[in-house]
Amino acid sequence: VVLDVDTSGTLPCSKEELVGRLACLGRNLVGAPILLALDALKESNLAVTAPKKITISSSGQCMYVATKADRVAATYCLRFGDEADVALAKVVLQQMAETSGLNAHYSATCDIPGAPASNVGYLSLSVASMKATKSPDSCLTQLVYFPHYLDYHVKAAKAFVHSRLRGRVDQLVKVLNRARPEVVEATKAKSSSSRRHGSGAGAGAGAGA
């Protein structure tokens, strides 16, 4: 997308608003079906529709948006390449589903026909009319950028675990370094004692001769 703005003329809106619109361009393109569903939910004019697939990343991640009589449901089909990321993502998604106040459901399987396979499971989020009426723009942002939000928390959890492991390893290395001189001193003491005993035995043999 190329935008040619004539700065010498009059802008259609303020600079801040223009920058905000440009920043939200990708979100609005991806989330157009979600926005239509949220507007219908806000106006209490929502019809039951089948899930619509929305591709949210080039890696194959997608989401399905379906409308019910009183809510909008978004189901995420996510994939992670690293095995550690897969394990952490499952934990994060499970905790989100168990958190009170979130209309979330986590499952290892998906009943949507044609849904792609996922190595971390499927998470469904439901948006009620109160949420859509109060802040539809914020709701759209959260739904569209949820995969990025999840990826951030997975990477943050992974970095935290690695930091704890490095700290633990550093402590163990310090303990080993403190223990090494004691072993060396004990070896030196044993060697000195052996030499003294050897020299004493040699002197006794010489006296007997």
C-alpha cells in the first residue's frame, strides 16, 4: 500500500488521527469480518452464521469467527515450531481458559469442519454484547492481535525459565569453584606426607647398613 500525502495542502484529519488510521490499517483489513459482527452485536441485530476463516499470519495460523444469537465467538488455530514453545503455549492457554472472568474455552480438538491441525490446541473466545457496546475498537484490537499477545507471553516465559536456569547453573559453578581448592590442598598434603614417610624409611635403612 502506497500513500501519497500532499503536506502542502489540507489534510483530511489531524496528523495524530491520520497516523492512528495508518497504524490500524492492517488490523482493520484482517479484522473486517470481526468488525461487522461486532457492529451487528452492538445494534442487537445479530444473526447466527457459520464460522468464517480469517488468516492472521503467513505461518498458517488462522481464526474462525462465528456469530450466535447473543455473542460473537472467535476460535484460534495456532501452531508453534519449537517444542519448548509448544509446551509453554499449552500451559498459557490452559491458564487462560481457567481464569475467571474470561469467556474462554480451551480444547485439544476442534469441531469446525476443515479446521487445520494445531499442535497446541484450540482456544475459543466469546464476546458478549456488553463488551462490544462498551469498547468495540479495543475488542477488535484484542481479537486480531491475540496470537501476537500469546507469542509474547510464550517468549517471555521461555526467557524467564532460561534466566532461572542460567542463574542456577552459575550458583552451582561457584560452589564447584569453592570446592576445588580444598581437593587440591588435600592432594598436596597427602603427597607431602608420602614424601616424608619415604625419606624417613630411606634414612632408617641407611643407618642399619
